[in-house]
Amino acid sequence: MPVPTFSSRLLAWFDRHGRQDLPWQHDATPYRVWVSEIMLQQTQVATVIPYFERFMQRFPDLETLAGASIDEVLHLWSGLGYYSRARNLHKTAGIVHQQHHGIFPLNIADTVNLPGIGPSTAGAILALSANQRHPILDGNVKRVLARHDAVDGWPGSPAVEKLLWLLAERYTPNKRVAAYTQAIMDIGATVCTRTRPRCVSCPVMDDCAAYRSDATDKFPVKRPRQSTPLRTTTMLILVDEQGSVLLQQRPPAGIWGGLWGFPETDAHDDIASWCDQHMDCKVVATESWPTLTHVFSHFRLDIQPLILRVSRQDQAVMERPGTVWYNARQPLRLGLAAPVRSLLDKLEGQKENHVTHC
């Protein structure tokens, strides 16, 4: 009797224990799978599901997404983070609309050439939506393979990543590719987890080198420690007599690219003169809130919120492109970064508390 292969054991496990009722698994078109794969980059399934469902309700097909404004796309993405993913989704939809007649390409070379889609994401899209045989190597898969074969070295280094790709290619079966692709992602997400892996539930435990040597905590090898840079900024929350808040659209590149947020300035600037000169506003009162820390993948940002009660000298600022007075009670559909959304909610909460106690 032949020994069950790596893939056959994963498939048998998947048939009994795998996740087979995720929203993007129903009507698994290339468009739906593509959106889900982009959302799942560096984000957990439980977080993605409600975003995916709202996104599909508003943009049920590629043509609808291609015809939407980037503001609306970023609005629906608000809170999910890594906003370059949303910008690339919108850009890719336009490219597919123009260059591929609105039909998502089912060729690996064409797919990899689309913005925001690397080899692993392209492989997952084509495997899950078209059952094409392509290996994948996302974070979960790297962890499973690094432990199973006791791959030494940090997976982010080129030499180690090359070895992991060879293993991914070796283990990917010729049949039931879609099921296998979901299976190995599920194993990494639910069994071969980053901490406290449930090895006794793993279908490939018997020949897992890390398990057999009691070294699951040593694989994959952790990234070499690096100090996390700290940046600081002062966010100016200008509130006018009607309670509207001034928002500016950020440049398309950089952190929170294309999103709307508060004006930022150096803490040593003369804030009153800055508001008068740049925003046609006179500062009536100021209030400093506690520092808010937001952690990015490569640095920490300490945000000093400064509440400025202002009187608007004229309406000229409303005419400036990329600037808007935002009323939380009649919100516009704008993309807002998580700290901006949090500060707006806090400001609105203060208003409600003030009304309650009056």
C-alpha cells in the first residue's frame, strides 16, 4: 500500500476539517478571489470577512469597481490598513477594464504583472478560482513548510525563500489544486499557528522535522531583531462654530496615501499664525489630548492631537481642492485612517456628552 503523500494527507484533513464556507468560496470567480486575496494579505480571515461582504455588496463585479472613485474604495477600506492594497485594487480594475476587456486574466504572467499581485497571490487566485496548478507561498505556507522540513534561516532572506518555493512546488499536487491551496493555508492559520501549534491535530505531524525534534518554536527562524524607528507628528483638529472638522486629502504616495486626515505640522510651529495664514481661521481656544501611538510594520508613530476651536474668516477654504469641512452627523464617504476615525469618534463623543449634561 503506497504511503500517503504530503498533499493527500492535507486534502484528507481539509475534507473533514478545512474552512469550506468562507464568503469568497461561494461563486469563486477570479474577481471575488482576487479581492479576498488582496484583503487577506497580512490580515486575518475574521477581520476580512465583514469588509469583503460590504465590498462585494457595493462592487459586485470588476466593472463596477473600475468605474468607482478612489475615495469610495478607500472609504470601504477604512480600518483595514495597508491602504496601498486598496489603491492597487482600484488601479488593477482599471487596467483589466482597459487592457483585458473587463475579464480578469487567467494567465499567470498577465496576473503577476498587475499592481499589487506577486507570484504567491497570483498563484492563489488562479488555483482557487480556476484550479490551475500554481504553488503559493504566503506567510502561513512558509511557516508550515519551514517547520515540516526544518528549513534553517529567516524565510524573508532570498536564499531561504528560494528553497521554500522549491518545497511549495514539490508538494503541490496535479489534481484538486484549489482544495490543496486552501488546505495548506488553513493548516497554517488554524493548526500550525505562530505560537502554540496544535501538532497532534496536524495531518503531516509524523514526518514533520520540527515536531520530531521538539523544535516547533525554532521554525521558522525569526527575523533578525531591528530597532523600531519612532516618528512624531502633531495633528491639528480644527473645529469650527458649527462643529465641522477640517480634513485634508493626503498625497497618493506614502503612509495613508489618498486618505483624508487632519492637517499636520511641526510641534514648534506657531499654530495660530499657521491657521490664519494657511486655513483662513482664527484660533479661539486650544486643547491638547493625550498622545496616540499607531504602529506600522516598519515604525511607530506618536500622534499629538491638538484641538483648535476656530472661527472661519471666510469660506475660501471650502473651495480649495483636497480640503473639506467634515460633519460627523452628515458624513461624506471618505477614506479615513484608523487614528483619524478614532479621533473623530472621540470628538463626537465629547459633543454628545456635552449635550447630555446641559
